[in-house]
Amino acid sequence: MRIYLYIWFLITLLISFEYWTLNYHQSLSILYLLQKATIITPGLKLSTQPGRLLSLWVGWIGFSLMVIMNLYSLRKRFEFMKNLGRLSKWLNFHVFCGILGPTLILFHCGLKVRGLVGISFWSMVISFSSGIIGRYFFVQLSSQRGEFEKEALRAFESLTKTLEKYRITLEPSKRDLVLNQNLIRVGGNPSQMEQSLFTSFWSSFMGDLRMMFSKAPIPKSWPRKARIHVLQYAMNTRKAKSLHSFERLMGYWHAFHFPFAVFMYIAAIIHIISSLIFLGY
């Protein structure tokens, strides 16, 4: 997903540069230089105004991406597509199209969203924003509870062997204290009580943020390798304990996400048809 985000950022940066140069310093525009070199039709008017050729192409590409991203839904539902790559990779592509598409639509509108286009655009924003949250839910549900528990047990055994290898003797209570501290740090719940849906989601999300910016706390006498095993244990234990909560959240999310996605397409199609008929595009 990180590569897709880099691509999105670079494309957005390039289009922003082009829109800025075409409006204020046309001589610096890449399209203008290509036109000057006769690579682009000399008579073509380079304008970012809504309704112009450049704006139309950006809009068509953005809408095409919003259509293409539905390949993920087909991949999930049709048996003949089951062997066409991992579902997680299709989801990443789905999210990428869901981010880049609305970005291009925003430029297509000249950074102004109002009327029917505004309704369609904000439906897109809600749809792709909830899609990012849905991807997070999918990651938490990527395996079954039994698999998470097995991975947590494997990490625990690896930790034990690593400590034995370095001749580090530790009372079980102190070892469990370190494991529980890290479980809490990644957003897990050491107790057997089930957390509420919001608490489970929020603690997991904040735990993932903490992991991005800090290392797992372990005693100074422990080797670096032990930190990896501790983190693996904490993450898989958290996922096993919160699996049921995320399954319920996924159901609620789909009920919220789907209507906005449908309305987004309806509004976009009405906008395209009305533009073709009444504005003569």
C-alpha cells in the first residue's frame, strides 16, 4: 500500500504543478513545453477551466478509476477470479483507485464542488474515506482466530528459546508482565473481558500508531531478537482477542459504505449524461 500512496502523491504533485503553471506561469508548464515541441497539437487550448479538454480528460480518467476499482468486488464474488492474485493486493489496488479517482475529479471540477457535482464528490469523499477504514478492518480479519493464536504461541516459544540461548533466566511472572505491557501497548486487552466495539477499534488503531513511532519495550538484558518475538506475540494475541469485534464492525461498515458508493455512481452518471446532452460535450 505504501507504493500506491507514493504513486498517488507524485501524480497529485504533478497535476497540482501543471494546474498552477497553466494558470500563473504557463511557460513552466510541461504540457506547454510539449506543445511548443509539437509533441502535442499546437492548436490545442491549454486551460484548466471546467469544461475544457484538459479538465474533461482528467474527469474521464478519474471516473474510469472509480469504475476500475470495482474489479476488487468482482474478484471477491466470482469463482473464476479466485486464483487471480491475493485478495489483499486487490484491496490495495481498490483503495488506490478510490483515492486517486476523487483526487482527479476534484481537479476536474477546478477545485470547486457545488450542485450535482458537489453531491457526487462528497459521496465519493465519504465512500473512499470509509474505504480506508474498511481496509484497516480487513487487515485485522485477514486470518482466523485459531491462526492468530497459533502464531502467538509460536512467537512465545521463539521468545523462550531466545532467552534460553542467551542464558537469561526470568521468573514466569516477570516474563508475563513484559508480554502484557506490550499487549497493552499495541492496543490489546490482557483480561478475558470482551471490549466494546468502539474501544476495540480505537485501542487497536492507537496501538498501530504507537508501533510506527516507537519500539517494543523490553528489559535491557534481552537481545534485540527478543523484541521481534514480543511484538509478534502481542500483535497476534490482540488480533485473536478482538476478532469478533472487528467482524461486527465490518458488517456495520459495509452497511454504511455501500449506499454512499451506489449514490456516488448514480450522481456521477447523471452529471455525465447531462453534460453530454445539455452542454454538447
